[in-house]
Amino acid sequence: MKNFKSIYIGVAAALALTGCTDYLDKAPESEISETEAFKDFRNFQGFVEEMYNCIPEFDKGYWTNSWNWGEDEIENVGIDYHFVYKVDQGDFWGWQAEYDGWSSGWMDKANFSATSTSRFDKGLWPGCWYGIRKANMGLENLDLLTDATQEQKNFIKGQLLFFRAWFHFQMIQYFGGLPYIDEVLPSNEKLTLPRLTYAESADRIAEDLREAADLLPIDWEDTETGALTSGNNDLRVTKIAALGYLGKNYLWAASPLMYEEKAGTCDSTKYNQDYAQKAATVLGELIQTVESGTKYGLLPFDEYSNNFRTKDGTRRIAGQSKSGEIVEAIFRGPCYGWNDTGLGLSHGFFGSDLNDNGVTGCPTANYVNYAYGMANGLPLSDQYSGFDKAHPWQNRDPRFYHDIVYDGLKMIDNTTTTTAKTWEYAELYTDGLYRDVIRGSRTGYYLLKFCDIDCNKYDQGWSYSLGYHIHLPWMRLADVYLMYAEAAAEAAQSPDGKYYCSYTAIDAINKIRTRAGVASLGSNYTRDLNKFMQEVRRERACELAYEGHRFNDLRRWKLLDVYPYNIKTSQEFIRVTTNKSAPQNNQISEWRQENILTRNFSSKHYWLPLKRTDTNMYLEFAQNPGW
């Protein structure tokens, strides 16, 4: 990718200099025309590369970061500049650089730059508009690509269509229907493009993604074109990515929030079955394609962490197995800061006393108790789950032990100092050493999903010299199975729904559970659509926890302002017995949750407010209701 990018930057620089007075006294034959970037595949691909550089890192937008905005996480007291805090207060203006500052958000950046290699310069809103214009420029100049094979022409067009659609989709899921820009807008004409409905926007996105999927390869490495950059094709968009987002686009259009606009209904549970069937069919096509013999698959659970981090030197790619034989990541953006682990320190998963960080984000008790059920597959609330309030850490879903730091867990290996010895084991019970609203855990939990226990200042597991880097995917294959289950069940109005592939909706859920070592869905949840959908939503909450999906899921399901999805709680208890070698067997008493806050949302909070500077540009670009 960097090879192509260097060609583009060189061409772009030359174009920018065209017209300067006698620059280096260049000869007339050295003048580069405005068509130079499009004349052959190498140059055109260099032009395309800049769109990859418009993708922000949602987990590393600044030194400290915020990307989980549902009821799943709460930050320590005193952190009032992250968007998650502003969401808690009902202040959704905070996504904008004008209100949140350029430093702490990834949705918007006043200093956005498509050519910069700094993660601090990447913002979703400016990047999307820039990328859309870039894609349209490329599409309007496709006829200039004459020195290329048909395969190369297909790959160029496929990428341009994918990015035009992807950038539009990223915006409409937050803001609702927008104008679909499919041409390079002239700078000297008045803007009049009206906002489309969500469904109209989704239909336009679908057209581009379907064509992109038909043009792009499953694996660049298996093509003559990809051989030109063999070993450096990891981030290039593929047929798999295009199908994944085509299915997601249709499922979002089918969801209750979007269906409400289309049908004028207030039923918070109803899906649009036509869109659901389209989503299930596309996602079924993706599943069948993947399982017909490709490099894509679910990583074994003992390599689950590889979905979220990579390592320098060995070139292990985030979302890829250690052997390189299996890839679960479907779409990832660039990782701009290879000298920064990103999360171990900047998100402060284990509190200030273990990491000297200024920001700590903690899983909320309400979310942990909801999402992470038992190893037998049942939610804690099920009367047959076997959950024991006196031994709450026993027999839990294996993803609980992978993702969550709970009371009694050994946190420090290097206990050569008295201070380290004091902090060796997590004291997360009420008034325990680790419990502090400013320096420690507000909730009785810490997040472990993206880093190891040794990510602390005593064991130095976060040391840059180790070369580990957090690199969260925008989409991975597990998400596809879960989206398929949701779409197939709603399209068929039955958990036995099946589209294009051999999986029923039930099979797709069990596929994810089996990988994690969790029992399959019980019969009580497979005979009734409503109960099945409850488990689909809980499975998404567990499998995709803290990967940035929850806020949009709650919104599209119309649950954002519904109890208990609008509260954040702490876990209170007293430890009765201590088993240092097996903390899951610790006995506790007085198990209860205490409310930290209730989010007082109204209907306007289902869509983020657009920028006033944008809505003031012309009458047809209207602000979202209530803002």
C-alpha cells in the first residue's frame, strides 16, 4: 500500500506545483498533467490509497479515547471531555470538534488531513465527505485508465464504489438519511441537494456495494494484480468486506428505528421484513462464500485476543491467527501510530494506581451481568441458569474470564516492591483497595478484553519495546454470523429462518457460542421469536462487547431510552472467603447493584445533531428533529 501511496503523493505534489513560477526551471516535457494520476493502474491505485487514509482509528483518536457510548462503560469521576460523558448527560453535540475539542474525539477533527499519517488528524465526519468527493473524482475519470488489465480496472472501480458507499453508511447510521453524493459537486454552484430518507440512502448505498462486491476479489493475494504488492494487501477492501457492509446496510435499514421512519409506526420491536430478507440473503451469500474454501474463518478461542492486536517484527496482523491461516477481520482501517500501544495506557483499563493514567473506563455492572451469562448458555436471570449470588464468578461464559477483571484476580507478577505486593490481587469488593471513583474502579470491574493482565507499571506489559499494538477491526466475521441470525429470524418470522446458506438463525448463533465454549441455545429460546431475539441481542452484547457497536445497536433497536438500557450501575458485595489460586471460587455476600446514573433521553437522542454550520448552508439540508 505504501508503494502505491508514494506514487500518488508524488503526482499530487507535482499537480499542486503546476503553475508555480519556474519551479526548479523544469523542462516542458517534465510537466505532469492532471490526468497523470489516472493513466495506469499503479498511479490510479495510488490515487485510491488516500481514501484508506480517511478512515479514523476510533480506539486511538487521541492520547485518551472514548468509543463505547452505550450503557456498557463509565469513566472515572472528573473526566468530562470525552463524548461518553456528554452522552450520559444527554449532550450529543459533543461529537463535534466545536464542542468536544479537537483532541478527544474520533468523530470529528478540526485539523483533519487525508495525507497525514497521524491518528490525531483523522475524524469520521470530515473524512467521509473528503473520501466521497475523492471516490467521485476517481469514478468520473475511469475512462482515463487505459494502461491496465480488465482485472485492474475492476479492482479500481470496486474500491471507489466501496468507499463511496462506506463513507455514506458511516454517516447515516449516526445522523439518518443524507444526500447521496454521486458526482463531483462544482464549487461555484448553489447547493440544493435534499436529505433523503434513511431507506432511500440505504438503497443508494446498496447499489454501490453490490457492484463493488461483484468487482472486488475475495483475496488480493490470489490475483495477478495483488501479486504486484504481495504481502502488503492486508488492508485492501475485498468482496467479503463489500458483502459484509451490504448486509449490514440492509439490516440497519430493516431495524425498528429506521422502519419507524419508513412505515410511520411507533412499534419499537417491528422490523421491515423486505430489508431483513435482503440482509439475510446477502449475509448468507457471504457465509457460503467464506465456508467454501477461503482464508476467512473464526479464530480458535485460544487465539481470540489476536482479533484485537498485532505485533511488530513478526507482522502478525490483527484479526489473523498466529499461523496466518485463518483471518477473522473483514475490514480494518490503517493503524497510524505504531509507536503507541494505544489502549493499555490511554484508556487506563486497570486504574491510575496500576498505570498512572488519568482516565479509567470501567465496565458497568448492569452490562456485565446482562451480557455475560453462564457456560451453559443461559442468562444470569434465567431461573435454570445455576447462577449463585454467593459464588458469582463460577461457571460463567468463557468470554467473561477473557474480557473482565473481577474481584480476587491476580494482577501483578513482579511483586519485588512493597507497593506492588499491596496491589497484587484485585480488591474489587465494596470499599476494596481497587474501588475508587477517581483512581480506580467505579463499578467493581475492569476491562481485560484488549490487553493482558501484565499491562501495568510493575510488570511493564504495556512497554513499547514489546511491540504489541491494539488494532480493533471495524467488522469481523463473528459479527456477520450474528447479523445473519438477526436478519434471517426477522425475515422468516422464525428462529428457523434460513437464507442462501445452510445455516438457520439458530445455527448461526450456536456457531459463535461453540467457538467460545458456550452451550447452544436452549429450547426455551428457540421456539419463540421474541425470546430468540432477546438472546440474539444478548449474544451481540457479549461477543462484540466494547468494540464500539453497542451505542448504534441500542439506537437501531429503539432501546436507548428504555429501562434497563438507560442506567449504569456498580456491583456491590462483601468478600467472605479468599482463594488466591482460584478466585472464581471466592464466596461473597450482599450481592447487589447500585445505580450510578440514569440517562434521561428523549426521542431526539436517537439521532445525533448535525453541525449548525452545515445545516445553515442551504434550506434543504435540515437539522435532525429536536436539535
